[in-house]
Amino acid sequence: MIPDTSTETVFTYGSPALKFGAGASDEIGFDLARLGAKRVLIVTDPQIAATGHPQRVAEQMAKFGVEAHVFDGVHVEPTDASLRQAIDHARGSGPWDAFVAVGGGSSIDTAKAVNLLTTNTGELMDYINAPVGAAKAPAQPLKPLVAVPTTTGTGSESTTICVLDVLSLKVKTGISHAWLRPTLAVVDPALTVTQPPEVTASSGMDILCHALESYTARPYDSYDRKTPEQRVPYCGANPISDMWSEQALRLLCRSFRSAVRDGENMAARVDMALAATMAGLGFGNAGVHIPHANAYPIAGRVKEFRPPGYAVHEPMVPHGMSVSLTAPEAFRFTYSARPERHVRAAELLDPTADRPKDLADFLPAILTELMQDIGIPNGIGGVGYTSSDVPDLVEGAMKQQRLLATAPRPVTDEDIERILVRSLDNW
């Protein structure tokens, strides 16, 4: 029997090496020394630097003969301008044998861009995803990158993605290539205790949407067959990504609300750190779709919203929050493509919930109840948008075709418009 070669039969899976547990960050110097690194740049933001975590990491690295310097100029929610500043600093103060990112997704993504642009020629826009940038692939291998998350949410320590705002276009986009994935993820839950509850809530919604979007993503075997050079990190839902997503949902069910209510609850912090890592291992291979595509313009076109709990001096919609705001309506839209997945996800998030008559409402109802409990704003209207802003948000979301291609059903401008209008308020 001749196999059908017109549809995909292959899925790919990639992940960094992982070191997880309290005290894991003390061992980074040992790991880098084994890789032959002598001079390392630590990349972090001012707020994380103020906690002393990056300096303590540097001091521990010195015990293993690794010279570490700290750059603390990361911009929370990186922009093309802030990434260029970090790249210029690294180019001017290098060469570096390796990079260590200490912080949230902003620090890790900045370190990815620094690593890319100090090992390869060209400028930032050369590598940014099309149609915003030229989507050039790196020609030279990158240096080792160790990612040390201090927030529980982005999963950037596991992924091949660097996310940024292009200020002139008022759009959030990214750089995506397998070589951007960190060499080693060091997840030390003790570093996350300093997160304010609002940051825990927002970043936790990022974990949740990572798990839900990858779990409901278009299956890998529904795509046309790819040649080896066409393969990309986001290959669609597959058996391995499904396993990570389900386990992340179980951990969120058990500990999300507890971690927001009591940041010193170490059991909950460990669960959230593990959920973030597992969700990252899932979506970093399967991909995300509509909520993340919508989130980019929601964050990029922010007006005057200033989130509580964040030490920022300008308007900002945090990434996890922006992703969550349209999630209930997005999953109502995708329900018909994979009903069993949506029902299963709802039951993993709340095993005690009664099934509604219309099962399309099941997951949205579970999500909105959770969002109310942890203090997420009520829809995009809650962060300052009105119906007159919807056309611009639709335009920005539709530019994220790399993400929308992972949705389990085709997505048109009209679909995104309907989701956004219904997400002006969620309850």
C-alpha cells in the first residue's frame, strides 16, 4: 500500500534542557563552565535587578570561574527601540561566550534578540516575522542562552519566539526560529515569590491561554505535507504537546487562585512554575492562535491603561492580560472545530462544574468566572477600548497570520471583528 504523501505525517518536538526546583539558579555557573563559557552577559530589567536576583546569580557564577556582567536596561514589554538599545550595549561591550536572562518574558525575549544580533549580521527588522519584517533566518549558530524566569507565565524559557512592539506601526509581532530556543531553562520557584498578585494573575492567564490554544490548535496531520526545509517550530497539536497542555491545566486548576491570593504559598508557586514550563513545552511546538493574535494589537495600541502591580511609567496592557481579554469569545468561536477538546479543557480547569445545555458555552463560562475571581479587567473595554477601535484591532490581529494559521478553523476579518465586539465586556 502506497502511503498518502499529500498530508502531513510528521510532527516535530523541541525543548531546552531543563533544571527545575528551589535553588536551581545557584548552579548556573557550573552548567556554563561545562559549556566552556568564561564571560557572560546577564540580561534583566530594573525591577528584577532591584530584587537582587541577577546579582546573586552573578555571584554564584563567579564561584565556577565565570565572569558575569549585568545589563539591567530591559523594557517591560520589549519594543524595537528597547531591543536595539540592548543589542547595541551587547555589541559594544562584547564579545560574550553566553547569555543569561533573569526575569520575565521581557528579559528572556530581549536576551534572544541580543543573542541573535550579536552572532549574526544585519538589523532587527531583517529577522522580524513577515509581513512586518523580512523574516530572514539566521546564518550563524547562536551562543548558549540560559533562561531563568522570575515570573510564571510566558513560557519564553521553552520557546523559539521573541515578542516585541514595533512602535512606528503600533503592532506587536515577533521573531521565530528554532535557534532562538534557550539552551537551558533554569526554573527556580523561589525566585517567583516577589511577584505582585496582579502580575501573578496576568502571567497566569498567559499560561492558561498557552495551554488552551495549543490543546485546541489545528492538528499537525491536517496540514499539507512539508519538505524538511519548510518545517517550523509551530507544527500544530500533537500527542506530546497535548500531554503537556493537559498537565498544565490540571496544575492551574489546583493552584492558580491560591497563588494570586497568597504569593508566599510555595506549593502554589511551585505548581505555577511547573505549569508555565509545561505549557511552554506544549505551545512552543504546537503553537497558539486567536487569543494571542488579538493580544498583539490590544497591547500595541494601548491608550491610557496602567495596570496595577506593575512598576511602569507609561500606558501598558501586560501580555497575559491582553491575551485573556478575548479568550472566552475566541474559544466560543473555535468550539465547533474541536468540540471534544473544548469540553475536556473546561473539565480539567473545573472538574466540579456542571455542563451547560449549550456546550459551546462551557469553556467560556469557566474562563470568565476565573478571570473575575483573580481581578482581570472586564474585556477590552476594561483596558480602554471602545467599538470605534475595533477596525484597527482587526487590522492588527489579521497581520498575525503565523498564529492564525494554527487556529482549528479558518479565520476571516469578520470573525475577528465579531470576537472583538463581543469581547468589549465579558460579563
